Amino acid sequence: PALCPQVLPALGPGAFIGEGELRKVVRPHGARRRRVGQDRRHDFDLDLRPHRRRHHEGHGRRRRGIGGHTRGGGGGGSSARTFGVLSSEVEALRVQTLNGTFGALVEGVHAPLTPAALRCGALGAELRAIWVRFGVLVIRGLQSMTPEDLAAISGHFGILSQDVGAGREHCTLPGVPILRIGNVRDQSGRMISQPAAARGNLLPASGSCQYRPEERLPVWHTDGTFMAVPPAGSALFCRRAPPEGAETCFADMAAAWESLAPEEQASLEELECVCSLAHHDAKISLRVPDYPRLTPEERTANPPRRVPVALDHPSTGRRALYGANSSTCRVLRRGEAVPAEDMDRYDLEGIEHESVSILRALLPRVTSRELTVVWPLVGS
């Protein structure tokens, strides 16, 4: 599961369990993941044909334009976006929201979306606008996607980071900054993918992705908080899925922040997280022996980073919860020092400071059904 503050912070790749492989592109500056309320889905068309502008009002019918969906299902107007040049393969998009104003499934109205069509710059600009608005963007039916397609399409959303993380070179696809995630091995039995952060990280029979404190599952996280330039989002593409399970879950951290009481917000605004890649890998390797760990040289080259618990989205201006990651080893007031001997314990033994419980205590609330989307949707 991933924590997503609408484009910026995101709670990372969820439970990739069973025989499977997932490819991931990382990009500067973060997002998180959520779950679907099927009674809150709305859909509308986004008309991309040149020289046409339309306004539609009223509730309950399909609307054109990204402004067509209104919060809480009220009526409203919208206008179609137009471009002078667009791929002839796709002229209009249908956008189906997944849980209120969080998450969007995007499909072609007149033709299926294809990797070739998605490379189009004008279409990419529209997809980025949808992503900024809804936080999570889902596109289906891209079985012919190549690693080069994934990298090119991801470039619509930001500058691709070349940093996939130290100690993960064996999981990186040749020639592109794409990380293979799963349990795939080569013919010699060598692991060539990054394994999941937990064993048995399956959702319960109810399908709920809400955090279970007693088990510390699912492993909710925002991607890359330990990086010098944290990603704004991650592009995930499923190459092979197990017969059951492997849902990817997203939580809206902007809505989560807005749900907190003012006094709780005020106390969190004073805090920051210490995020260390060495701690991340040491902590996970305690329960997943195959998980890579940093060498002393890699640890030196990847020092701990400090990130705020409350972060403002650079495009929308919305404030969101941030910093929840397996790399988070301590939560403290801004500027407070961490003794070197404590940092050694966090990095080498995978022990986290008791202050991390501040974030863990929030997780059951911020991963509730109202704030989350699970993909694939049940029955879809």
C-alpha cells in the first residue's frame, strides 16, 4: 500500500505477494495509495478534439472536461480541454473517479489507450493534469508495454530519476531507470527483483486495506523519503500477477491531513522524520532475508535524510501527511539532534525509535475505507 498526498507524498508499493513481477519507475517528489468506495464512483468524458468547447451542468450524467466531477456529487459546470495537435488514435478520454475525488481510471472513449498513443505529448499533459487533481491515475489494457514505453510515458509526469536506490543494481532493467519488484529469479536461482517488504502481506478476507497495528500490516509507506530528492510519484506496471491477491492500495494523505483536528495538526507541523535507507533495508531484512542490505560504503554514500511530517503539495497547495516509510527510524522536533550511536543502532540493527509510534498511531485512521483505493477493484 502507498500513502498518497495527492501527487506529492505517496505510500509505496503495496503487497506484491505470490509469483509475480512489477516494474516501477521512480520520479522526483512523492505520492500515496488508497481504497475504493464503489458507491462513490463517477465518470465523465474529457473531450480532447480541437476547436470545441462545451459546458454541461447538472448531476448524474456524463460530463466533458476535467472540471466535470464535483466533490460530494453536487452539480456544476465544466469545459472541454482542447489541443491543436493530438494523436489521431485517441480523441477523448473517459475519466471514472474511484473514491470521491481520490483516484481516477482513465480510458479512451473512441479507441483503447495504447502505449504508442500514451507517448503523445498533448495526451501526456492531460494525463498529468488528471493525476495532479485525483492523486492516483489508473490505465488498463497495456499488455504490449515495453520498458522503453514505460520510461517515455512516465516522462510526461516529471523528470525521471536515475536513482533506483543503492544495493538494487541487480533489480534494475538494462538501459532504463526501472526497478523490477517481485519474487523473480534468473535461471541460476539468483534474485533479480526486489522482494516485498513483508511475507504474508495479504489483505484479510474482508478485503480491507486498513492498517492492523497488532500485525503492523499492510506495510503502508510513502516512496523514497530516504532519497536526496524524494519522488513526486511512482509509475507501476504489472508484468505478471499471481492468481489471487497482489492488490495495490493507495491512501489520500491530503484528505487524511484535513480530517485531523486542528490541535493535532499543530503538533504534527512541528515534527520531522529521520529517514535512512540503511535502516529501511536492515529493518525489512529481519523479516525478509532475501532483502538487499547496504554495504558500509553504500551506507556512507546514502546518509539519513530529514523530511517534514506535514508537507505542502507544490502544484495544488494542499497540505498532506508525509514521512511514513520503513526507512523512518525516528520522529522528532525540527532541528533536534540524533546521537551517532543511536543512528548506528537504527541502521545496523534495524531498530526504530519509540517515537515512530506517532506515525503508526495515525495509520489505522488514515487508511480507512473513506480515504483509500484498492486496485484491482473487486469484481472489475
